[in-house]
Amino acid sequence: EAQVTQNPRYLITVTGKKLTVTCSQNMNHEYMSWYRQDPGLGLRQIYYSMNVEVTDKGDVPEGYKVSRKEKRNFPLILESPSPNQTSLYFCASNQGNTGELFFGEGSRLTVL
Amino acid sequence: DQQVKQNSPSLSVQEGRISILNCDYTNSMFDYFLWYKKYPAEGPTFLISISSIKDKNEDGRFTVFLNKSAKHLSLHIVPSQPGDSAVYFCAASSTGANNLFFGTGTRLTVIP
């Protein structure tokens, strides 16, 4: 089954404690991206990757890091989480630049 | 600044009637538009798209209309079914860009 898998689905953490949200896709897609969803703001792109070792900032990259060492994986790293990073995060993948993204189920992160 | 706007946070429609969801955008460089549907605790799923060279695209019960001069698009669902109850996001992108800009979503409730 074609899918994008994120883990963890839910996480409560404290300010400053580094965490990683993993994302894996099994569709051999070149493009992968991370979005955050906040009330009244829709989904906003954090980072994207066009291929292995090729990443770039989206609209709201501050406080986040990513890496793309393998085509299927695109982890999101919060080196020192802060309460304003409390949000619902979605990983997505797509082939080419069509905009027809395949999303994971989301990871709800709470930073206390 | 929100480049894609969905001004109706919610919409209720009787089963069998038409649902019309609206979306406005401000960036004249946008040339590709998409609608995504999201159920609770799931990621958004692609529904239908339209290129700026068209003014209408139809897929079964779903039709998207694009009015470039008004920078407005709409999604028509007819007939509406209870399973259509979800949050609908409008999104837009421009050729060569690697980002989708999302609206804030409209929650559609179809009443049996």
C-alpha cells in the first residue's frame, strides 16, 4: 500500500529537549516536505527536499532542521523545541512538481 | 500574509443538495490550484486540481471552477453525501515553485 508514515503520532515534551519526527515514504517519490498546521493559518511549509542531499527552506523554517540521506526518509529535527512549535505536523511526498502531495497522518506535538 | 483565503470556516448542507466551497487568492503568479480533503486524525488527501489554462475541471461528483480575473475558485460537490463531511483545503502554487500555499480550510457537514 502506498503510504507516508510518520512517527510519533503524538508527543508531549518540554522546552529545550531535542526531538526528531521521522517520515518515510514507499512510493519512490523524489520530493518530500514538511508542513505545520495551526488554527487560522492553514498548512505552512517548513522545509522541502527535491532529492537526496538536496533540501531547502520553506515559509517557516526557524527552529527546525531536516536531512535527506536516503530517498525514502525525511526526518524533521527540533534541536531546542519551544512552546511556539506546538502544532500538528505533516510530512508529504510527491513525484515531480505537480503539487499532488501524499500526506502522512500527522504528528501532534506539544511543547511545555 | 495569507495568499490563499477560505473565508467560510464552516458549511452545512442537506444530503443530496449541492455544496459550494469558495477560495480566493491574491498572488497572480499562481497557475495551479488544488483541493484537499481532510478527515479527523488523518492527513489531507488530494481531491481535484485545475490549471490556470482551464476554467473548469470535473471528476465525478466534484467540479472545480476557476475565475482568474476575480482570483477566485470554487469546489462544487453534487449530490452531497454524508461521507463528504470533512475539512476542505484549497491550495495554490506557481510553475517551478516547490511550495503549496494553503487556505485555512472549510469544514463541510452534510446532514443526512
